[in-house]
Amino acid sequence: MSELGQLIRRKRKILRLSQREVAQKANVSRSYISELESGTRRTDSLRLLFDLSEALDLPIIDVLAAAGYDCSEDDSIVSGREIMPPEVQYLSDVIARHPPPYRDELIKSVRELATAWEHLLGVLADKEKEVKVRHDG
């Protein structure tokens, strides 16, 4: 079992959460959590590591370290700022200024908005392919 898998399983059991519940909170499948816990799957996805940190109420530095990142030298990876565009940094700062009940609601709203945008972009990409096929065919 990997260090990340051990951390996930240990914290999940402390919180009395099922793999399915953690998976829902982290926006992945239950089998993905199972594979992470057993060590049969690794992840290099910083987004997933941040989501797991949030889902299990773990400090992000602990999750990153368990996943094999060297967090001792580079503070920016711990804050996530290295991977965030300026607009996302701004949004993150705005959310962080609010107390937990409001912060949780803001995070939920941002996720819903992001999901809607991803869906819209997917629909637009499909339409673009459809138009190209009609034009080429």
C-alpha cells in the first residue's frame, strides 16, 4: 500500500466515511479510491490531490507529501498558486476571506458553475465537430 493510500484509508476510517462517500466528495469513482488505497493506482493530478485534501479534511501539504511531492522547498505548490491562473487565484482569495459556512456555499457554487461551463464547452466542441464533418463531407 502506498503512503497516499494509507493516509486516505486511515483518515476515511477516522471520519467513518465509506469509499463511495469519499469518492463523491472528491468527484471520482469508488473504484478509483479503492485503487488509491490499495496502491494499485497512483495519481499525479494536483486537482485530485486538492479534492482529496478537502474531502478528508486533511492539510494539503500532508496529501502532497504522501503522494511523493517534495513540499519542503517549494511553497507555491502547497498553496496551488503555481498551477492557478490569476483569475482562479483571485477567486480563491475571495473565497478564503469568508467564514466556513459561507465559504462552503461559495465553493459549491463555483463547482456548479465550473461543471456548467465544462458541459457548455463540450457541447460547443461537439457542434464544432458536427459542422466540420458537414463541411468536409
